[in-house]
Amino acid sequence: MESKLHLSDKLSKITGIGSKKESVFSKHGIESIQDLILFFPRTYLDLSKKIKIAEIQDSEWITIVAEILRSSIIGNYRNKRRLVVELWDGTQIALAVFFHNIDFFVKKLISGKTFIISGKPSMFQKRWQFIHPEMEILEEGKGTPLHTGRIVPIYSLSEEMRLSGISSRFIRQAIANIYSTGCLIPDPFYEEISKKNNFLHISDAIQQLHFPEHFDAIQKAERTIAFYEFLAMNIRLEKHKEKRKANGKTRDYGRGLQASQAFIQSLPFPLTASQEKVISEIQQDLINNAPMLRLLEGDVGSGKTVVALAAMILVAESGYQAALLAPTEILARQHFKTFLQLYGDHFLSVTLLIGGHQQDKEKHKQDIQLGISKIIIGTHSLLEKDISFQELGLIVIDEQHRFGVEQRHTIINKGIHTDCLLMTATPIPRSLSLSLFGEMELSILNEKPINRPTVQTLLFSKAKSQGVFNSIHKYLGLGQQVFWIYPIIEESETIDLDSAMKGYENLRGEIFPDTKICLLHGRLSALEKESVMQSFLNGYCQILVSTTVIEVGVDIANASIIVIEHPERFGLAQLHQLRGRVGRGNSAAFCILLLPENLNPLTKIRLEEFAKSNDGFLIAEMDLRLRGPGDFFGTRQHGLPNFRKANIVTHGKELLLSKEIAQSMDIKNDRRFDNWLFFEKTLTPNQNIPGEMIH
């Protein structure tokens, strides 16, 4: 038995782990006893069902109990030296054959002893044989075998681990040695939370994952671990909320509330119920003492810009400055134009600040610094060091995922305790929102203005392309514009897809020779992209052939058709975003999915389901279930925590419960959190956690 071990001990305290193996473990983030206990199996082999040798029928993993009759070494070092062991279970003789570590097995596999053996049998010279099976001596009073005759855990191992002698068997033995000393992870919440919600004690859950009694026990253990991983995350997020709330602001926005309400009443269209609700939530945040940190999720065409303008007017009419940061010049100009159309600059000084050689840029900088400009709309130019504000009250970041954490941090720090509204046109499932943006307050726009047409989605096989081309000819004759989307830029030798460049040449030369067609893709410079989009926006270009770089949020009322080639290559949420590029005017709008021949039937069903719905949030949930959180709009770039067992798709109930419990806890004064070592690496220091990095 090992001497008493502690969670913080180095791995070298465990028998069999020397400095070399300890160094290899360390390279994989396993440095302490606790780290090794929390290194969970990737899968399991069920070796618990025992059969007789005479009952073997195929080459699946099986388990037998047999006595060793005799062992013999056959061959020499030049002629495939091997150890052959004869096994007898009362029905037939089978063989166990070993080609490696022969001297070790000769000492361990003693004739006359009974072993439990697991492996894949194969027929050789009319006898079943096992090549390097798992074998463990069966002795009375020794309990359940560790490596066979049970549900056996298999661990993820790197090549370096294997070369250094670290195997799944080695890890099982090391963890068993730890547990033999009574070294357990404490559960300070067991009586209060685990019992009440039918979770296991933390240590019992971990032990079941390493040495499960049955598969139901694994499932319950994973639920327990998932809950506590989510709880650790939500406790950290609640702590950041408390810290942010402690940073009180002294701005008085009372004067601007009346102006904001007057703006809403003057609009030439009625607000949706969700717009009214979200504006109310933002107004309440602004008049509170704590700085606002709110994420506004709005489906395509749901009216986020009007909501942002109402908030900016409230701040600016109170005497402070409000800035809107947009990812591109086209979006910035569009927001500027919308503001002037809906509110005008009669009462406020409104400034557009973009890159390049903009006229009066130096004057704009001075007006911003002196506080003359109250509403500032711009691109990355707002992040420049020489741009300073007199008193920045509110920053609105449009398409927030287009900006890095440091960029958001830079603009927010240009004010003191700045109120911040982040906006995204990507509907995000609630479970993913809680994981990515748990520190932020969430507002959702899930309705579209009544004057917005519904985009009709149609599926056509490539064999019917000519009919599609004929219909588009008619719409082009009526002055309409068309987006034509491809998933890649150039042809690939390994991917048989129509490329954007090849499609562009084909459309321009063969199908629509009398039509002005432009090409947009990610390899163009920023200025080239802006020029192409401006050409399409101005109506000079009738068909825009593009990859997915077309801007989210750009209003081109004249574009009524979007054709998407190879839609099976896109996620559903991405298809929905592309579909949102049309239907922004008063004309009927269409999204045409051109399907390749021999499309997988399940993929076709998925696309047919997509075509039936225009609800971005419903589609996002479907996409999350199909593709998982790791692929949903590149969540690795958005700070999705690196959980060990928790999965926001399969453990949604545990996530919501952990959020409720964390919010009900006395985060500020509960001392149990101070020494709660469990899952201290659930959120690593380098993770991109939006709220944590911002504040």
C-alpha cells in the first residue's frame, strides 16, 4: 500500500512514477495527484461477461477464466521469439501468445494458477488464441480484478506517453494506488446540493468513472461531474458580476430618458413587443449604479439597430458620449445613415469616424476629445490610441464576435465604468449563451417587424439548374439583385465542389453574359472588399458571387434572391445568416439551395427541415444538436470552457440547475469557495471569458 497521499502531492509520490514519467505527465497538464484523479477515461471496454472457451464464436472482445497448463518460449531472437501459454477452462484449450516483454510474463504467468483473461480471440491451427491479452490472477479475498473481468476504462494517451511506458493499465494501477490510501476529493456541497438533486458525492462520482460498477453508474457519475463543472464556472461568473457591481458609476441618465422615449414615439413604424421589452431592460441597466454589461441577441432583421439608437440617444441627451463600434466601413456608414434618417442631427452632434483618408478626420478627433461629438459611429479607427473621449458613457459593439477580447477591452477602457451593449445577429441557444456569456445579462429579439417579408426557401437539384437560371433572368429584368454563394474560393484536388472563382467565370461567360457580375472573397484586401460591396450596394453590380464573407447586417433592399451552392457544406445557423441577406426590402424574397446529385438522404432531410423554418433560435438549437458546441460559429474563439465531462448539449438540465444554484448562493461571504480545489482548471487562466477579460 502507498504511504498517505495528498491531493497536492507530486506524481512521484506514487509507486512506479519516476522523474521521466512525471515529466511526460506534466507536459500533458497532469502535475499533481488531483490532476491524475481528474484525468478521466475516454471510453470503456465491457469485459465483465465471462464465457467458456468452447462458446467462443467470433473475434469480439471476450473474457474467460482459465488455468495455465504450461508455458513455453518458441523461436529465438532472430526468429520471432514468443511466449505461448496454454489455457484450460474445463471445456477446451486456448492459447495466449506474447511477443513483447517475454521475460516479465514468464515470471508472472505461473502454471497451475487461475487467471481471468480478456482479449480478441482469433483462430490459429484449429485453436483459439489471444495475442497479448489482459491477464490477472484470480485469488480468493482479493476482490474484483483491476484490469479485466469488469468494465475497464481506456484513457487517451499520446505517443510520448506510450513510448515512456504509460498505458491505460499503468494509469488504472496508479489511480487504484491513490484510492488505496484514502486520498479523496472533498465535497463541501454534498449535504446541501448533491443529495437533494440525486447527484453522487464528488469523490464517489470520480471513483465510478475510473472503476465503474455498471454503465448506469458511469452515466450518473458523468451527470454529477458535469453539474459541478458548470457550478464551478457559474460561481466564477457570479463572482465577476459581484466585482462589476461594486464598480459603481456616478453618471445621471435621467435627462435623456424623455428624449429616448420621444425618439421611439416618432418612429415611422411600430416597435415589436420584444423590442419594447429589450429597450426597457437596457434603460433600467443604464439608470442603475452598476455598469451595464448586456448582450443583445437578435435574429436577422429583428431591429437591433433601433434598440441601440434608443440607448445611445438616452446617454447622449443626458450630456455624455455614446459610441458604436462596427466591424466594417459599410456597416458603420449604414448605421450613420440610419441614425440621421430616424433622428437627425438637429439636437446632437453625430460623427462618423472610419479609416483611410476621411475628410475632416482630425477635426472629428478633436470634437470627440472635447465632447462636442455626442454620438460617434465608427470602425476600428475608434480603437486608435489618439482617439480619446471627454466622457464616454456607453459603448455599443455591433457583431461583437468580430472583435477580439483585447479590442473590446481597449474601447471600454476609454471611459470610466463604461456601460457596454454587445450585439450579435447570430441567435445563440440558451445553453451555449450561459456558457459563453454567463456573466452578462441577456436580451433577445425574437420577432421581426411586421413590414418584413418572409424569405421563402426552395431546394433544387443541380439537374434542375436551368429552370433556376431562367427564373433569375426574369427577376434581373425587373431590376432585382442576386447573391450567389459558394463554400470555397478555388477548386481543390481533394474536394469536388464548384468553387467561387469557377462559378464566377461560368455565370459571367455562359449563363448571364449580359449581366454585371462581381466577385467577393476572403483573399481580397479590406479596401477591395469594401469597393465590391459598395458596387453591389449602389446597384452597379447585379449578381454578387461570394463566399461567406458577405457582411452580416448590411441592408440591400434591392437584393431579393440568394442562391447557395453546396448548402450541405454549411451549418444550419450559417445558412440562416446567409438567408438573412435578402428580404430586407418590400419585394418577395427567395433563398435557393442548389443540391448536388447523390446527396446523403439524412443531409437532405436536415436541409428540408431548415427550409420549413425562419426562426433563427429554433434553427440554432437544431444546429447545436447536430454539430455540437465546438463547431457552432467557431466557439473555440469565443471562450467555451474546456470541460472534462460537461456537455452543453447533453447536460442542459445540469447547466440550468447550476446557474440557479450559483445565483442563489452567497458568493461574497461563503467561505467554502475559498479552498474549493475541485475543478480549479475547469476554466483555465488563458480562456477567453468575455466578462472576466473585459473587467
